Amino acid sequence: MNRLRRTLAGIGLPILAVGSLALLLAVAAVVFLLNEQAVRRDLAREAGAQADLLASAVSGALAFDDQTAAQDYVDAVQVNPNVLAAAIYDQNNRLVASYARGGETIPPVATPRDHTTQFLDGRLYVVRPVTQGGQRLGTARLRLVGKPLAQQRTQGVGLFLVVALSALLMTVLAVGQAALKRANRQLAARAEELAGANAQLHEQMAERERAEEALRQSQKLEAVGRLTGGVAHDFNNLLMVVSSAADMLQRSDDPKRREALIAGMRQAVERGSGLTRQLLAFSRRKPLKSAVVDVGEQVERMRILLERSLREDIRVSIDVQRPLRPVELDVGELELALLNLAVNARDAMPDGGELTITVFSEPTNDERICIRVADTGVGMSPAVQSRVFEPFFTTKEVGRGTGLGLSQVYGFARSSGGDVTVQSEEGRGAVFTLCLPTTDKALAAEVSAAPPAAPRARGRALLVEDDDGVAAGIGHMLRDLGYTYVRACAADEALKMFDGSDLYDLVISDMVMPGPMNGLALAREIRNRRPDQPIVLSTGFSEAAAAAGEAGFPLLTKPYGIPELAEAIHAAGPRRGTVTEA
């Protein structure tokens, strides 16, 4: 019976993952179609109003056959950049006045029409009759773009990010499924070892050992299930952030507001990447990447992300008490720890409240910088406080938490040479205090937001990527950096294309691909054939990332953007003989 349940669970998870992705894409498609219809209605209404105004204005000019006045009214329409052509025809459909831009043509004799609003071949055609005293004098005609370029770009960006985050969700769920299978294999192997040892012991001891092993197996399977469900829940929230921001981008022309919305979408992607690191860390330990930073500045920078992670009924207050000495730590792990504390506080305040984050110096023998996170929530009992930092321990219902959040905070504090404490009473909120040791090292230099000076190739790049969506996104970034590129979907295809050309200034390849040869093996083979060939590898799996680092190839960890791609290309160096420009 237990084996059957595990089999059904293994089948149900992929089905649930595929169903969730299909639902997300369907919702995105519906939103896109509704927005498209709304844009068309608005454009048609505005164009009709402008055509009506033109028809009313030129009625006198047609009545007195004043072509100069008619031309003046037509020329005034040029202030609208969406109007491609405008024309006035008399009652015999002969051209009286007109103008056109961008190579548009206007026939001298028009097809008879009265009142028309029609979208055709990417254009909007509007015809309105010109009348005076009930007599038809002619027609006023406008030809406009079917959709403004800014709206086309906005919709493209929004759809790309929704699809990218959907693909990221599938990757996370696939990693969870792989971890579940790996745990099953490890537990099965361990069971065989115990069976061999227990054969030499008393029958009662053997039964006890087998029972304990079965219990441990059940606990691990349950833990992995809670982990996958919790991360999927968090990614649904991130997709909601991106979806709502993409919708608002289409409705706003304010540059500052659009910039803020785009920043929120980027922060959602970064948070999704952090959640992926948290999931991968469940099966593999990874070293911290230390940097000397001002903790107060790091906390201030997270204000917007913290506010977006919480509900509207929770007020966030940040108090940085200076002066503060520098601290050496991993910035990504610090941000993840603060997010975990903030989300834990949010769940403790179901009816709203206040979250207060205070950064201050704690003078001791060795000065420390402390971050106090206080909430006005339901608080904790002494029994819960004693276990709050244990991995997988949670008081939340199934599907709402993994029990790894506060254990990550504890692990980060210990790895950084500090500690974390909690004070709480039931009904009176909770206070978590994270203290970190200071350093005498200088603060890390501020990294410019602009990408590094990467070679702008006059040759081509060979892109090896099996996923169509990912390949399209990387291709856009390569073109933005000055590269033309050709794409291969597998390693064997890439080798054939590589041997048939000597014009590739860059090879960028995914590490995990179908077929007998993966990306790392492809990179080694290309390096054997041409030692001076610049090669960049990319992956979303921690095991593959470690292998690339050991082999000495520049590595991009998915998801990444243009600055990271430019930095990796710069690290790979130019091919000898390549003509480049700064």
C-alpha cells in the first residue's frame, strides 16, 4: 500500500506541475487578448473622434472649394504621430488635400465609403462623411498604425517575463522531483545495507532497525513534499507580481511609474532566483561569497522588496542607527535571511500589523552590528521558541511553509560568525535579533549599473541551447551586445557548425542538453580543437555549476541578464585575430 501511494505521488507531481504551467500560460494568453481588444477599442475611439473633428473642420473649405484651407486642416493632423496618412475627398471621391509619411501612398480617386472604422493589415482605416446643412460634400479619411510601438514592446516584455518565470517554475518543480527520486534511491540503498547487517543480530533487534529505517524514510519523503509545495506557493506569488506589473505597464505612460514597475519585476525575478538557490541548497552545500558591506544600506535597499513581499495591511518601518562599521558577509544570504524573517512575521500577523526593522551597533569586546526584526503578531509559546530554528519544523498548515526559512537564518548567522536569538510571548508579537561581527576591511567598491566593456564582435557567436524560449532571450541579449549569432540545439549539431566555420568569436552553451554529449564535454572538445576559442557556459543546476568552475570556463548561472552576460564574455576574452571595438 505504501509503495502504491509513493508511486501515485510520483505520478501526481509531474501532472500537477504541467497542469499549473498550462493554467498560468492560459491566464497569460487571456490577459493578453483582453488587453489587445481594449487597446483596439481605445485606438478606434480616439481615431474616430479625430476624423469627426477633421470632417467638421473642412466642411466650409469643401463648400467653397477652398483647397488651401482644406490642406491646412489636413496638415494640422500631423501632430499625432500615430497618423500615417490623411486625405480629403470631394463628393465625386476625387482627392482635394492630403499628406502621408513613411512611404505611405494616397490614391487620387477613392473607393466610395461613408462611415468606416476598420483594422486591416496592421493599419486602422477611418472614414467620416463631410456634410453641411444635410448635404454630403465629401469624405475625410485617416490611416493610422494598428498599435503604437511602445504598447507592442510593453506586451512583448510582459509576455516574455511571464513565460520565463513559468519555465523557472517548471525547473524548480523538476529539481524537487529529482530530489525525491534521489532520496528514494539513497533510502533503498541504505535499507539493503541495514538488511545485511541486521541478519547477524537477534530477530527482534532486526525488526526494530527496519522499523526505524522505515520511519526515517517516511519523514524524509514528507519533508521533500513540503519543500516542493512551499516553493511552488512562493513562485505563484512572484508570477502574480510580474503579471500585475506587466498589466500596469500597458496602462501607464508615466516614465517614473514605468521604471518603478520594471524594477519591481526585476526584483521578483531576483527573488525567484534566491528561492531556487534555497531549494538547491537542500541537497548540496555551497560556499558563501563574502563581501564587505554597509548592512544599513543593504537593509534600506530591500525596502521595496520587503513591502511587496508583505500584505497591504502590514506597515514596514526601517530605522538605521548610524554610525555603523562594515561587516563581511554574503549579501545574497543576508537578503534571503531578511526575507525569511519578514515572511515569518507576515504569517504571524493574519489581521495586519507593523513590522519594524532596526539596524544598530552593539558594543561588546568585539563590536557587532545587529538587525532587530519585530512584529506585532500572535507570538510564540516557549515550546515553539525552543524549536523555531530546527530544519523542517513549522506550525503552518501543509502547503504554506517548508520549515526551512528560519533554519536558513540560523545557518547564515553561524556561517558568518554571528548568532540569532528570539524573544516572544503569546499574543504579544516576536522579536528576532540577528547579530554579525564587524570587520576592519574597507567597504567593497560600488558596482556600476552599466555592463562592463565587453567586446563588440564584427563576427558571429555560436549559441548552443535546446530550449527555444531561453535561446530567443539569450539571442536578444547577444544582439544588444553587438553580436550576430547562429543557434544549435545539441552538442553534435554544434560541432558540425563549428567545424564548418572559422568566424565564431564566441561560443555560449548550456551545460545540460539532450544527447550523449553535454555542454561541458562540448566546451572541452572545442578547446582541444581551437585553444584560443572564447567559450562561456551557462546552467541552472548547482552540480553542473561546480563542474564548470573546476574546468576553468566562465559560467553564467540562470537566470541572468545583460550585465552578467557581458561580464562573462569579457572574462572569456577575444579570439586571436578578432576585430573588436570598445
